[in-house]
Amino acid sequence: MANFQAPTDFTLKSVIIEKGGNTYEIKQLVSLFAYIEDITSPFVTAKIQVVDSAGLLQSLPIQTGDKIQISVITSFSEEPTDYLLAISSVGGRYAEQKKQTYTLTCVSPEALVDSDIRLVRNLRGNPEKIIGELLLNDIKTDKTFYSEKSKFDINISPNRRRPFSLCSTIATGSVSLKTKKSAGFFFWETRRGYNFFAADSLCATKESEFRSENLNTEAFGPYIERLGNQTGDVDSRNNILKSVFSTDMDVFTALRTGRYNSNTATFNLSTGEYKEHRYNYYEQYANQAHLGGQESLDEIPGVSENITTNEGKYMSFVIDHERWHNKLSIASPEPTDGSDEPTQYADNHAQIVSYALSRYNSLKTQQCTIVVAGNPMICAGDKVDIKLISKLPSSVSFTDPWDKESSGLYLVSEVTHTYDTTLDRNGRFLTTIRLMRDSFGMQDQVSSHGNK
């Protein structure tokens, strides 16, 4: 293991371009490497800044589609962290004398494969099964697929859409078997593989009934905010170097986008039946997994007391249970319709859309970005525990040092690992983590929010 002096030190072991069966080492030319994972993205991305005095663009030449392998050694592991990517574009090039600088934009190799595929065949079955088959048979990846089963089977016509686009669409309309009053999955890629899980599974603790046993994520922290003159025996790699809160409760947007309540109208094309379905987040809050410490939602003056009669966000859909039903029985799965053999592929827009829309929006209740000493183990979809210093007067913070409303457990929505070889003696490795959660406070503390 390298003898690092600071937690941000790293060693760029190798940067190898594969081309025509040959390999070319270019680590001496790389000034910066930034690797990005996002919980809403089906593939990872990266940026590599190259200071080129060897004429690689012309002598190799570097072209889009070329494979590139990056290996980095950090203080977190004796084993190197490896990344396998494909060059998707070369940009930002400028030249001066015999030297030129440019940026290689990289993606997962599977992202390039996806861009060349248009699906035309009907896809039938459970969303987990459909996505797994797309990854194996169309994308042809050998990466591990971690997933949980959805409650409803679907039959979908792709209409020449690309596999990853279709997977993301399927995810938004999926419902976990363990959920009670919630909907919405995420489909994303990390260095561990591909992931397909419900929002409630990602928010659940290990002991929660909502957590999927297949979920391969980790929890990190606590990352601690410290004053500049504070010292201690805590590992300095766990210090928060910077924190920025982008969203701290936007009620105006939440009301307009249907987080708290919505009204969904459906017209059944086959039967001519019109129905309205109301959704009330206040009633469903207790039936979902939450990252914060709130036991209930805050009341909104003038709104909460009329939440059951107000419409909030209004949506309308044309549904048709008969579309994929070829039997003589009634297709509708509704008990009131009395079918002995309802369709396997029911149209569940009315129930799913409101639940999913509210669930996705709820995760934006509190969003922040922290910068810490580089930790290559953190992936999108993991959880991070943070402790922020109380901003109350010193007489109060002496006995209660932490900001209990903003501290606590968060979901990693996006993570950027930045390796900069031009800074410090051994380079500087920082990890920028974008966090989100659906409620305030620390889980081991009773938050003042929602306890009136």
C-alpha cells in the first residue's frame, strides 16, 4: 500500500487506451480524471483532461469508441480501484506550440451499444425480468444486475425506443412487492453493476420491512463538520470539507407538483367508465420508509385541513384493461367488476402515477452537497450519515452541538470522484456527494418537525 501523507493523496497507477488489439499507457499526460454516478442515469460518465505533447490524437489516433482503463490507488484500500470506460467524444481542444490540451468524455461501453439499438418487439412480463433480459440479450453486458421484483406484470410496445430509455420509463411505473402505499423505482449503474430498486427500498434501513434483500448498497459516515481549530483522534478522512444546501423545503413547488395531494381522472376506453382517484400524502406517509426522523408531516396552514377535498395536481388518463386481453372473461382486475379471470397486464395508471409522482418529489424535501476527502467506495444509491455543527449560540450548542434538523441519514443521488494530479505533492482526490432525503432530522432523535 502506498505511503500517503494526507487523506486526499492518491496514485494514478495507469491510464491505458485499448486500440486495435494494442494498449497505450498515457497516465503521464492526464491532469484530471472525474468519475460520475447518478441514481437517475443508466450509465456512468467521466471526464479526462489530457495535456498532450506526444500528438496522441494524430499518432494513435484517439477516436470515439476506444476503450480506456483507469486504475487508481487511494488510502481507502490496498487494492487499486479500476474503471473501464469508452471514449464518447473529444472536445475542448486548444493548441499552443507543440502542446495541446483536450477533454475526453467517457461513458460505460454499454451506453454506446444502447445508442445503436432500437427495440421493436413487444416486451411482456415482470419489469425485473424485462430489464434483466434487455441487459443480457440486447446490451449484452456481463455486469451484475441487482434488482427486486415489481408487483405488476406489464406488456409494452417499445415503438423503436432504446433499451436504457425504456428501462427508465418502466422504472417510474413499477411498484415494489413490499410497498403499501408507494410506487416508483430507480434504474441506474454504479461500479458494482446495474440496479433496479424501489424508492422505499433505498430509503429503508437494514431492519426495515421495506428493504430488499438483494439491494447491494453501503452506508458511510458519519461525516462530520468541524471548526478549523478543532482537533481530535477522529479519522480526518471523515471530515466534511464543504457543505451546501440547495433545497430546504419548497412547499410552493411541492403543492403544484402533487407531492401532498393529487386527483387522477381515468376514462376506460372499453367500458366508457369515468373515475376519479384522490391521493393524500398525509395519509400515506406512515406507510413508507423514510430517511429522516419525522414521524409525521408538518401541517400547512389553510391547506392541510382541506387536503382531502382539494385537488392539488390534476391528471387525466385514458386506460384500457382489454388491450392485451384475448380471453372471453372481463379484463378488469377490480373486484367490483367481478371477473373470474382478469387480465395479467392490467392498466394501473390511476394508482401508480400519483404514488410515484409524490414519492419522487418527496425525496427532494432536503437536498445538499458535501465535499469530503476522496472515498472511491461510495456509489450512487448508498447512504451517508452527516453531522453538521449547530449554528445556535454557543451557550446552547455547548450541550447540543449538532444541527439536528439537517444532520442525519441521506441517500446519495449523485457522486463525483475527482482525481487531480496537478495539485499537492501526491495529487488531490476529493469526492463530491449530492444527497437527498424525504424528511428532516436524525433518526435516533425525535425531530421538532411533524411533532406538534
